[in-house]
Amino acid sequence: MINVAILGFGTVGSGVAEVLTTNGALIDQRVGDKIRLKYIVDIRDFPDSPYRDLFEKDFSVVEADPEVDVVVETIGGCKIALEFTTRALKAGKSVVTSNKELVATHGYELLQLAKEHGCNYLFEASVGGGIPVLRPMSNCLASNQIEEVTGILNGTTNYILTRMIQAGLSFDQALKEAQANGYAEQDPTADVDGHDACRKTCILAALAFGQQIYPEQVPTQGIRNVTLEDVAYADSCGYKIKLLGRCMQTQEGKVCAFTAPHLVEGKNPLAGVEDVFNAIAIHGNAVGDVMFYGPGAGKLPTASAVVADIIDLAKDPNRDRRNAWGPGAADLVVSPDGLTSRWYVRAQMSMERARAAFQDLQPLARSGAPVGEVAFLTGAMTEPELRQRLQDVKTGSVLRVLA
């Protein structure tokens, strides 16, 4: 029998309990053993919960119980979650988590700790919610040298951008709707400012390239400044605005990783990913391009990924999953300034001045544009080259720049 303890009984933790209970017979049959929920650790009281007999407020009870095989951490953050995860691993208990902040910030040290104590640290649910992507990267794509990963990694921002595109809502209106529907927190900072997508980009980069990539190494922009004017200009040339997390390996073996809003061409599969759905596109040198698509968050989709990790452990508790990576380094990650791209520019200037700076530009138009506002797509160039040309224009103000 495999005994499980859940830390934190919020959205994901309660979902894990529900999946283990609802699908318990099916899971036992597929594992060939019984998986049982023994504890739920939470400082709050849940007198009406069907699991009320399993609640425990003192983590040390779980830590000291030799019958607990797997600890599921769904607390979130890097404080108590880090302490409890560390203690569980030192006690020889494998840990499964959906905590992308913890994995992105402390993944290397926790993976090393698991290895030292003969257990495992698994985190499929930390990227993409219910989408199976991390295990396929480690196993199904193991014969490939992964060259680039690009993803729509945050359901909240994708929902907001979708509503701006489809319903003509402003950013503030779409955000309030997302909050009313439970897709966005009352404090949406981590989502709309790109921090959540940045953390997931770090995890994808670490798995793809074998070294810890830390959030502070990844330039990050959110979507707060995207307006309906930008959406309209993008639509006029067959593009949609999406918040993308991207990571790639350079020829010198360095890693370039960043998170920012992009114009995505309509024929690109990522352009069709709408509402709260996520998608991760991976390019391998043997397989070419593959894409993983599905619900990127939510109680049961995320719980599905957590329980999949539990099942993996139950089938073979002692197998080394080989999902570790190196410690990273300060000089490992390079700036995206060397990448070339076409750029979307919206500015207050004359088209004549714009053409003088960007001879190969593609002008864009929208209804209701005020006099003196121009928008265009540039030819391929680096961002420093773009900034220099805009500076050379010497007049007007730049309202928006997107890759």
C-alpha cells in the first residue's frame, strides 16, 4: 500500500483528494497496488469535509510517520512549502508538487536533496496544469537535442487577451471578468505582469537544457500595457497578441530565455489557443516541431497531473527518474538582444519619418486611428537596432513595441 499526505487543502489540494477518491478503484487497478490518502495537513478547520477525519495541523506527525510514502505539496510559495518539502525529502519521503515558484527557484537543491535521501521530487503539474509536458520532454523526447521551447503558459492572461480580441473589452474590463469567473486572483500581479509564465519558462528551460535557470535571469514583461488599439492593428495584418514564454540554446551553449507579449501569425497553431487554455511548442533536432495543448490550470486538471506523478511513484518507488539538472550559473543565460525579429511599433509620428528610419516597414491601419498615430511591422532586426532607429527618428513618442 502507498500512503499519501497532502499539504494544503486549497484548490489543488482538494482536487487531489477528490481524484484519489473518485478514481481510486481505477488507479489501484492500473498501479497494481492500493494508494490511500492518510493525512491532509492544513491549519484551518474543515468540519463539513468528507475528509474531516484525515486532517492534521502538525506536519511533524506526517514527517515522523514511516508509513507515509508520498507527500503532496500544494501550499504554494517558497516559505512554508520549502521548509516542509525539505523536511519530507530528508525523511526519505518522495514529494510531488504543483508549486512552480518553488521548482523555479529551488529546483536544483531539492532534486539534489531527493537524490541524497533515496527518494524523488516530481512536479509535472507545475507547468501547463493538466497538460502532460514535462514527463514527455524527459522521456518521449529524450533522443532529441531540444533547441527551442515556446509556450502560452498562463491561462489568466490568455483569457484576458482572448476577451480583448473577441469581445472588444479593454484590459481592465477583461481582467474584472476573469476575476469574476475565478480565473484571476484579486491580486493578479503574478499573472498579468508575467511572473507566473516566467517561472514556468525557467522549469521548461532547466529540463530542456540541463541547468537551473532562475527567474531573476529571465527578462519578463506582462500584458498590462496591451490596449485595444494594439489588438486592432495586430488583427489588421492577421496576427494575434499572446503572452509567450520562450527559451532556446545558442550555438555557444548558452541559454536565452524571456517572457513577453508577442504578435503571433494566424497560421501559427499558438494563435488558435484561446481562453484559459495553454500550449507548449517544442522543437527537437530529430522530431521537429511538436505541441502540447490543454487546460493550463483549474482544480481537477492540475490535480490530474499531480496524481499522475503519484501513480508513477507507486508503480516503481525506487527508480531514479533522472529529472535532475545542474546548478546553473550567473553567465549561463544571455540577453535576447541578439535575436532578430520583425517588430510591431505604434507611435506618434508621420509615416514619412517612419519610412525614413525603416525602409522595409509594413504599414498597418485601424478604424478610428487619430491623426499623427502610425503603426507598422519592421523588417527583421535585433531590439537594440530597433531602439537605435527609433531614437534616430528624433520626434514623436513611441506608444508600443512588441516582437
